Amino acid sequence: QPPQPPQPPQPPQPPTEAPRIPDMYLCPISGQLMENPTVNETGRTYEYESLVEWYALGNRTDPITRKELQKIKLLIPNCLLKSTIDEWRKKNPGAKRKRLSKTDLRLACEVYAGKQQGNQGKGKSNDSSSSAKSGHKSTPERRRSLKLKEWTEYDVADFIRGMGRNSVWKTYAKICEEESIDGVTLVGCSTDELVEVGFDRAHVVKIVRRVKQFAAESERRKLQPIVPLLPEDIKLLKQFDSHRALLKACETRAQEALVSLAAQGAAGAERIRAEFKRLREHIKAEGARAV
């Protein structure tokens, strides 16, 4: 056979670009394509190895929501998502899954935990900005110890912020800080004035009602001061408790006696009815014999 001519050199093929992995196929902890997607108690899906390592670090919360878990061993395979990932990998053979070593996986869990704590700390710092600016921590105990007109704008802001979980209440709290709406201003201003600075009229009505309720509770606490009990008072209370127990026992026995008498009365009435019936039948029999 004649020798075949040499083949011309093939041009270099451009490197194939790895397909982009959908976010829902990635483990939130490791950031890698999931091979064994697993659902925990909260209903969220993670890679099984990532969850095991997360719990091995002593965490007893959900990695995303930080919710306390009651059953960390409750792990359910997400079969539907696993089959979807397997089909996607068949269609995209260029997608490679990087298998992390145990050290790298532990490091990823620690980094993710630190990131979550940082995000929570940032949110807390934003929510508690009023306390940092005011130089004191505004708490319900502090507000109850003061008169309403003694509240600072930060006390008012924290009071309004605690009226709801919606972000609108945080906006109102910020308005109180920026406009310096303290307790005196809150009591003296009208609904229209609050609406002008950015409050919703329906929410103003709710705020006024809550403020009045708080003021009424404060006055009630002042009218009913807490007085410590003296030893004589404690002795009288013990005697009262013993007398109350005796009265309750007497009441129980009286009720039992009434029930017994009622039962005896019913039995006596039944005997009288039976005797009357017997006499009536005897009279009828004697009358028939006489006829």
C-alpha cells in the first residue's frame, strides 16, 4: 500500500469555557457543586459533608437563618435536587466539582460562620445606632422608670422601633432621631405635624394609642406602689391560707352531704311509689273478689 500523505497539523482548539453553575446547585457553605444535597430541620438544603462539618465545629444552629435546631441528626436527602443536578452534569460534562479536603472544608465552615456573625453584628449596630449616639442604652425598663416627657429622642425612637417588625417603623425611628422628637414633642405635636415629617396618618393613630396606653400603665404603677411585707403580714397570710383550705374542705363535705341526701330522697320516693302501686293493685283485687 502506498504511504498515506501526512495529515496537516490541526489548529489549536480554543479552551472550552466551563459552564456557569446555577446558584441553586451550589452549597451555601462551601460554594461548591453539591453531590449529596441534604435538607436539615429548617428545610434548607446543603451539601451533606458541609453540614456534618458544621455540626462538628459545635454549631447547633442553621447556617443561614441561625435558628436554634432541636434535632441536628434530622438530615433528609434531597432526591429531587440530586437528580436535577445529575441531569445538568450530564448535559454539561465540562462542569467539574472540586472536592474539598477535610481541612479546607473546616476552614470554609469557620469562614462562613464568621461572615454570618459579621452580618448580624452589622445589623445590630445599625439598629442600635440610637443607643450609641445617646450615650445610654434605651431599654423598656429605662423608659418605664421615666416620665413620658422625660424621654429623649432616642427613647422615642426605640419605643417606635419596637412597635412592629416592618421596616417602616425603623424609618419612623430614624425620623425621630433626625427631627429630635423627644417625649415632650411627641406629647405636644398633632397628627398633622407628624404626617408632615413623614409619618403615615394611620400609623400616627396607632402610635398615639400606644403612648396613651403606656402613660396609663405608668400612672397605675405609681398608684399601686410595691410595699414589702412585714413578718406579721406573712403570718396573717399563712393563717388565711390555712383558713381558706379549711373552708374549702367544709364546702366539699357539704356538697357530698347534699348529694347523699338527694340520693336518699330519690330512693325514699321510689319506695313510696312502689308501696302505693302495691296497695292500689291489692284494692283492685279485693273489689273484684267482692263483686
